[in-house]
Amino acid sequence: MLPETLPVCPVRGSVIYPTMVMPIDAGRPISIRAIDQALARERVLLIVSQKDKEVENPRPSDLYEVGTACNILKMRKNPDGSVQVLVQAFARVRVREWLDLGDHLEAKGEVLSDEPADPTLVKALVREVKDKFQALLKEGKYLAPEVAQFVLNLEDPSQLADYIAFHMDFRLEDKQRVLETANVAERLKRVLVLLEAELELIETQRRIQQQVKEEIDRNQREYFLREQMKAIQRELHGEEGAEEVEEFRKRVEELNLPPVVRQEVERELNRFARMHPDSAEASVIRTYLDWIVNLPWNTRTEDNLDLSRAKEILERDHYGLEKVKDRVLEFLAVRKLKAERAKRGEIPEEEVNKGPILLFVGPPGVGKTSIAKSIAEALGRKYVRISLGGVRDESDIRGHRRTYIGAMPGRIIQGLRQAGTKNPVFLLDEVDKLGISYQGDPAAALLEVLDPAQNKEFVDHYLGVPFDLSEVMFICTANFPQNIPAPLWDRMEAIEFTSYIEQEKLEIAKRYLLPRQMRETGLLEGQVVVTEAALMRLITHYTREAGVRQLEREIGSLLRKAARQILEEGKKRVRITERDLERYLGPPRFLPETEAREPQVGVATGMYYTPVGGDIMFVEVSVMPGKGNLILTGQLGDVMKESARAALSYAKRNAERFGIPLKRFEESDIHIHVPAGAIPKEGPSAGVALVSALVSALTEVPVRHDIAMTGEITLTGRVLPIGGVKEKVLGARRAGIREVILPKQNEADLGDIPKPLRQNMTFHFVEHLDQVLDLALVGGLKALEERAQRPKAKGVRGRAKKEVVAHA
């Protein structure tokens, strides 16, 4: 029988079962006090396990409800105050009520007696439990031999379950569950499940150990074989060959290559390791691997998208080009907005780099290449320029296959290696100068490079693996966009660079060219002074170009002569004025065309445009006795010849209205000449000047000398728009003409001309040739109508003698 109340001794990490005799070390005051109380009474102690062994001063909620009642056999106090007791467990006890006495715990409980079960079931369970226990011992579960034999000799099923649960490394919760189970058959089943789980765990551990052992064995074997291979290679190739292979391997590891690239490189590297380093094929693979490890697979620069800084750089490096600068800043603004959205996770990262391929179109020397360099500086990116002028081989773009001797990557991959980053600003210069030959079309090879949807996996023939070009900012330049194939043109957004006007050239010369040439000629600031008038005369009389390259060369020549003068004559300062230019540079090379001195019959002033600027030209028409032939001279192109024929048709159609006898066309030859004869002339814009000169020659009404005109004509007399208005108007102004006839549809183009240059000029916008003739002829249409009303001459021959032959 149990006492009414039992002192409770909490224990940590273990469970005691009935019939067991075992020592207990008690060091906590709560345990020592409980032992003292038990000794003072019936020497019966209730031992209960703690749920959490970390709790130092447990309360009833920290203890399990089932414990073991024990008799205290012996007790010994240690010098440090702790107590050792030897107890014999005799019964399972379920706590019905806890008594917390402050310094220790006591409990009221009831004995849990073993519940009987089916003898056959119990017998079978005992046999199965013993078999599993023996299997565990065979698998290496260590127990002292005498303990193992003692357990196997137990006949009592209850004790067998308890002792196995005690001696095995089960979890505390599982051991407590065995203690709490009163039914012997159920208790044996629980122990059997725990033994099965332990066997499965041991089997899994053995399998893991086997796998680890096999992996270690394989690694050791591979290591051994690699060391043997290195030794063999050292014997065959020497130390340098082995070191070179290892160096390549190390660098490939550092690159973090894409899987498809890594696979190809590993294959080539393994081939290289098996070859003699001096063989021809090894040399090819060595070059290939060298290209691979030196390409910027994952190296990039951080974009600087500060618009104010970009604007400052563009203004610092270039004068004028306002539309171009605006377009570049718009491009950077879009990229900045995309980058901010990608940072917030609203769009994918790859969307940031998508954008139009910029194409800078314009005449030579206007700053296309240099502004691309400024864009790179503004973005903080590396700058790469490759010239495509004269490229006729597709392999220049896509590289050569490695099967060829001397094969190498194309210019795109070469440029990326030169830049050292995968997101440089890449300038493809002179893209309109690409040629086609039997070796392929390089313009077609550029289609993939410049297509954002395809260049993410650009495959160079030499590399044979994809390289991501989507982060590269491509900029192209061209002088003649009509020479660019249509599919390539479709992938680019053109930004037009117009030629500089004289005032812009003057500012560029003062701000950039003169200081740069002063530095290059070794002159100090202030040693040579070039007046503004001298610079302007240099621009108008010594150069004829759209850009400023020739102007810079002339300034350089001027400063070199001044430097020589400083040294030879000992001068400290040289001042160069407009009058000094002829002494330094010789007579003027270009004399701008000037307006005619007086109105002339059959001579009209037209305007023309070239990539180097605009100017005026004179259209001369002479009518002479003949057989109705139309003679065209002055190196006129096909389009201009057609304009002359259209002008003649218009004159014939309106002959009666203008007072021109139709017989005169049949009995006269009409000669149209456009000086200078050595310069080819083309285009439809001389149509209005041709009509004016032709009607003037046929009617003997002079054309005004102080008005210039341009426009395409139709047979019905309509005046159609033309291009190059800015350059043509500035050419007329330079020649001293202040009155200009332009097609009505070109009225909006005047916005391109700076307002100060439009001042003191008169513009007439016309839609029909009647308006042109009314403005261009002396007296206008009224003079023609008066002539038509005069009595007709009696003979054409007599009249032919009075023809006025006009000359410029």
C-alpha cells in the first residue's frame, strides 16, 4: 500500500521503471528536501520525470502525471551538500493531486497495476521484441554483454518491455509513454515500434555511410588519377604545360559562365590537357581559351543617369546641335525611368536595356562621332569605336570559324574584349560604307547584332557559344542613309545632323578649335591672337565644308606659321587680322557666288544644296535659230534634265498666254546651261528657276537679279516642296540676296533657321508658277500680258536676228 502523500523527487532526462534498483544524485534543494521528508516517514519516494530538463525549480505543470514509487535503500550526503540515494522502484503511480509545499512537492496518487492480456498475443510479442532486440545488438548497438544477456533472459513480459525501454536510446517522451501504459500487450507493442524505428534508423545511417564512403572513394580515385595524369603530362610536356592547364581551369571557375558556355569550354579544356603544348592544334585551343577567359561575361559598369550632368557634358563638348542634344537627353531620361521601375520590381531588369538603336546621319565633320563619345562619358560607360568603312566580309562582324588558319572573332567581340565590360557604348562608324562581296554581306550580319530581340544570344562563329549583347548601347553613324539596306535601316532611329552655318562655325572655332590648335602647336595663351573677322574670312574664303575639319586644319596651318614667325623674328605676340590671311595662307581658295549686277534676259538665280552647305547658281537659257532641239549642258543629272523638259512643256502650253508664237519652238534651238560646267548637278529643285529663265528668254522679259528661287514643278504649273531649305537660304544670304521664293509647303522649314539670320530677308511662298513668274520677272505677269497683246511680228527670221543671247 502507498502512503497517503508521497514526497516528489523530480529527475531530468531519465525514466525509472518498477523492479529496478538504481542510484540517484540529488543536488537541487527541491529534491534534497523531498528525500529528507521520505526518510523521515516511510522511506517511500515518488520519482517523476521533468518535461523540460532546463527548468531548475519545477512546479507541478512541469512534471509528467505518471511516476514511479521507490523505496529508499541507502542514502549518503556529500561534502558539497548534494545527496546520493539508492532506490528500488516497486510500482507505477498516477498522480491524482499535487501538493506544493514551497520548498518541495508532494503528491497523492494511485498505483497503476499491470492489466492482463491474451497470453498467446503476449507470447508472440515477447518473441518478436527479443528478435528485434537481438537484431539491434547485431547491427552494432552497444550494450554491456551482461546487461544484454540479462534482458534476453527475462521471462516476465512487463519487465522485458520496461528494461528494454530503459536501456535503449529512445526519446524521453517515448520512454514516459511506455511507463504510462498499464496494458502489458500495448506496452510490448510500443517497445516493438520503437525497436523497428531504431532498426530503420540504423539501416538509413548505414546506407548514408556507404554512399559517403563510395563518394570519398571515388573522389580519392579521381584525385589519384588526376595526380597520375599530371605526372604523365609533366613527363610528356614539362611543368609549364600542366601549370597552363591549371591556370585556365582556375580562371574559368572564377568567370561563372552560363551552363552552355561552361560545357563547351570544359570540353576544349580537357582536349587541351591531353595535347602536347607545342602541337598546332594545342595552339589553336590555347588561343580560343585565351579569348574565352578574357571576355567580360559578367563585368559591367554602373550607369550614371544624372540628366543635369549629361546636359553639362554635351554643352561643354559641342556647340549647337540642339535637336541632337535634346534627343540624347530624352533617351537617357527614358532609361532612367525604366531603371527606377526595375528597381521597384515593376518591370524585369532586361527591359531597362531595350531601346532604339540610334543612327546619327549627317555630312562629315559635324560631330557625329564625338557626340557618341560624350554620351559614353555622360553614362559612365566604356567607349568602343569600330569603323565599318570598306568592310566587305561577313566574318569581320561574326568572326571566322576555328577550322581556318589565323581565325579570330569578329569586330563586335573584339570591341567587347577591348572595353572590358559587357555594357559599353559601341559606335559603329560609317555604317553606310559597308560593301558586299562573294564573302557575304556584312550588313546582313549586323541585323542580329542590332536587333534587341535577337542579340541576347549573339553567336560569333569563332566562339561558337552565345554571348549576351543586350546590355550594349549601339550607336551608328552614316553620311548617306540611302546606302543603308532597308532591313538594317528599319532597326534604327535616325537623328539628323545638319551642316553648320557660318556663325556656328565661328563659335566652334573660337571655343574649341583655336584653343586646341594652340596647345598642339606649343603656343601659350595670348601668344597668337586671331581676330573674329579673320576667322570668318577663313570660314568663307578658305574652306567649303559642312563640318569643321578643314577649318581646324587651316587654323593649325595659320598657327604654325605664326609660331615660326615668333621664333625667327623674336616676337612675343602675333596678331592675325583679316588682311594678314593672304600673306599666311595664300589667295582665297573659294569665292562665294554673288548676285548678278542687273536683271538679264534668260538668266535666273536658283539655289542648291550640298552636304558641305548651300549656295546660289545661275540658270542660263539661250534661244537661237534651229530645228526645235533642246540642248542641255553643265553636267546635269537625269532628274534635272527631266525638270528642263517639264519647264519647256509648261512654256509651250502657256505660249499663247505669254505671247510666244508656237512656230518659234519649231524653228529655234533652246540651249540651257548651268555653270560651273565641271560640277555635276542633280535634283528637281531647280524647276522654278528653269521655267523663269526659259520664259524670260522666249519673251525677252528680264529676270530680277535680286531674287533667288527654288522648287520642283509639275506640267500643270504646281510648285512642289523641296529639301535643304536651311542651307539654301543661308547660301542666298551669303551671296547678298535678301529676297527668296520658296514652295508654300516648305514654310514650316524656316523654323530651322536661327531668327537673327532670317531678319532683313523677305520670303515669298508660292503654290503655282504664275506666282513665281509674277515675282521673278521684271514687271511680273503684267509685262507678259502686255507683250501678248502687241501686234505679232511678220517673220520669224527677222525676229530671230533681234534675239538677245544671255550670258552670266
